[in-house]
Amino acid sequence: MTENDGVAHEGDKKLFFACFIALIATAFGFIIRALVIDDWAAEFNLTETEKGEIIGVGLWPFAISIVLFSLIIDRIGYGRAMVFAFACHVISAIVTIRAQGYWDLWIGNFIVALGNGTVEAVINPVVATMFVKNKTKWLNILHAGWPGGLVLGGLLTIALGQDASWQTKVALIFIPVIAYAILMFGRRFPVNERVAAGVSFKAMLSEVGLLGALVINYLMFAEVSKVFEWSPAVMWSLIGVFTIGFGAYVGSIGNLLFVFLLLLMLPLATTELGVDSWITALMGPAMEDIGYQAGWVLVYTSFVMMVLRFNAGPIVHRISPLGLLAVSSVIAGLGLVTLSTATGVMILVAATLYGIGKSFFWPTMLGVVAEQFPRGGALTLNATGGVGMLGVGVVGAVFLGAIQDKQVAADLAAYDAANNTALVESYVTLDKKSVLGEMTVLDPEVRAAAPEADQKTIEEVEAGAKKAALRATAVFPAIMLVCYLLLMVFFRTRGGYKPVELGSDAT
């Protein structure tokens, strides 16, 4: 850490490391869930859509805590927020380990997501303030803790072997949670850049404005309405009340560039976290064919991500944050398409492409927001991550699960037509609602009692459906590429991409 990085005080090295370990803890919960989700499905007879809902609830409540804490974190203090995060991590682990069915798993993953969101509500503005002259570089280094946690947590989980219970694997999260609690104890946190510059609370809210609030409230209430089965009228009434009330208070529609970046987080987060949530299940058949656990794909791509994020500084200086995001979109799209068809050694090639492509997405987007909207303080920075998580939880992860359920039903129907069988009539009998609408899907209980020949056919069809889900996801980085190219043109008309600096008299 050098003077040019904008280090705030002498204790920053220890504080940065504590933030880094806290992010590793959030990754442990993610990777462990990804590696034991099939164990949960087998023990509790979960459908693919229910698996997607559990994966999703491990993500979207992140947005609730990250947004709410961003509103008050400068007043309550970063330390108190981290105490709440620690409590969430401990309680969620206990609830999950003692789970007896779908809803216990749902609640345990809901609580861990609240803790994860609180962690990021703290560490993102803290690091952006500590390194005010080099935000994108240090946010990338900070977020190397995420893939680092995926690698470490994945290796430990896989090392326990197939004979270890999933409860033992879930308990691994206590390792980083206890570590960050010890490291955070007694640390002094810097004053946020916005607060130090004298930017008012209302001015911070104005950067989000009515349109930003609409995006956040829609995603939040859409998920809550689904969970509690509220009618569309109730959902839209709540969205309207909270959005209009927020807009009337701040008197601003919001910064349009910021709102655009918020919306861009939806395909970005689905490309990275949505696929990562499903990658073990999606690559299972192909990896089994070459004699390896599917979890190694996630561990390997996470290792690639970790190495690249540690070295993000020189890359950002050469091609700019937006150029880096555009190039990453191309590589990630190619990686997803290649993964959907890869076999044998080509799986390694495809995984490398995907790992390189997704490496810089999340922290570089946070860096762009931190550099362009410092008046928004913790709120604009953390709302960006919150919308990303909401998008994955509400749409992305469930979308991938629903694609598989729908594709399995369609492929079984095609098999029936070609072979004069009745597999759809016998096994596709469960009615479900999903992000793709109402569907009739494969019933796992009926399928479990199927004859061996039918089981084999269904497994082959499911393998093809998993590949179809990966191919479908490739549309998201394509959308991102177009958006980043448009942003590059926009900034060029304004003299090029430059970070915005706050003056001491900002209001």
C-alpha cells in the first residue's frame, strides 16, 4: 500500500485484511451450498425449481441488508454492522445443519444472505474510502477474497469426500467467520468519503432517485410477494408507495447513468453468480464422464478469477474499466457456449475461458460506480451490488432451474414421440410456478420409483437440459457487451472516462 493509493491511516493493512477475510466467509457459504445442493435434493426430494429457489434465497436477501444498512451505516457505525453480520452467519449455519426439510434450508440460506449483504455493506465503502485515488484496483483486490473463498471452501469441502455428511461440510463456514470476527475486533474504521466531503444524506439519496428506487423496490417486492403469495395488486401497491414516497422526499428522478448501470447488473450478476450457483449441477454429467467431481469446475474457475483480480491494477490502467468489462463480456460468452458442448479436455479450455471472462465483472462495476458517483456514498455503491444479487435471486438462479425443468419435459416428449413411450405421462406430473410461468415438471418422487431403464433415459435427457441452460445464459454477456460499448461511446463524447472527485465543500 502506497501513499498514492490514498491510504487513510496506519491501521489500514490490518483493516483491509479483515475485510478480505470477511468476504471469504461469504464465499464459503456460497460454494458449500453449490456443492451440497444435490445432497439436499436427494435427502428432501427437491425439484430442480425448488433447488433454484433455495439457491436464490441464498442471494436475494443480500440486497435487503446491503441497501438498508447503506442508508444508516454512517450513523450506526461499521463495527455494529459487522456484529450483526457475525450473528447472521452463526445462526444460519446452526439452522441449516439442523434442517429437516425445504423450509429449514430456505430459512437458513435467507439468514446467511442477510449476513453476506451486511458484510458487503461495510467492506465496499470502507475500501473505497481507504483507497480513494485507486478505487477500481483495490476493489478488485478486495473481491479476490470471493474467488479465494470459493477455492479454499471448495477444496476443503471436496477433501472431506463423499462419505462426509453435508452437515459437516456446512459447518466449515465457522472457520472464516470466527477468523474475521477476531480480526475485526478493535479495528478503527475510516469516515466515508461522502461524509468527509460534506455531502448531505439527502444528496446521497438523490443520486439513486425515483428511478433507482423503482428498480430496487420492484425486485425486492417481487421476491417477497412470491414468498408470501401476495397478489399483483398488493405487490404493485407497495412498490408504488415506497417508490413515490422516496421520489417525493429526494425530489429527483435519479442519475440516469447510475440507473443504467443498476439495470446492467442484472445480466452481469446472472452471468457470474447465477451460473456459479448452478455450475456443479450443470457440469455434473460431463465431469463424471472423465472421472472428476463437477465441483472442480467451480474451484478452477474461481482460482483463475482470484489470480486475475489480484493483478487487476495494471490491466485497468491499460484499457480502462469499461474496456475491461467489454472484453470480459466477449470472453465469458464464448466460455459459456463452449462449456455447453465441451467434453474431455475441452472442459478445461471452456472453464478457463469462462473463468477469465467473469473475473472482473463484479468489482470493476463497483469501481465504476464508486468513481463516477462518490456523492452517492455507501448507498450507490452497495445498491449496485444489491440489485445484482436481487437479479440473481429473483430471476437468474430460478431462470436456470426453470430452463432445465422445461427442457427436460420437452425432451422427454420428443423421446416419447420417437420411441412410442409414455415417459411424460408417467413422470412429468408436478405442476409448478416459476419465472417462466406455470409449468408441469418432472416429479422427483415418482421418478425415484421408476424402472432402471426409464431412470437411464431420464438421466440422459437431464444431461442435455443442463447444457441447454448454459447455452441460454450466454445471451446475458452478449447484452452486456452492447451496453459497455454504448457507455464507451458516451464517455468519449464527454472527453473520456475520468473518475469524479469530491471537493471539501460538496453539499
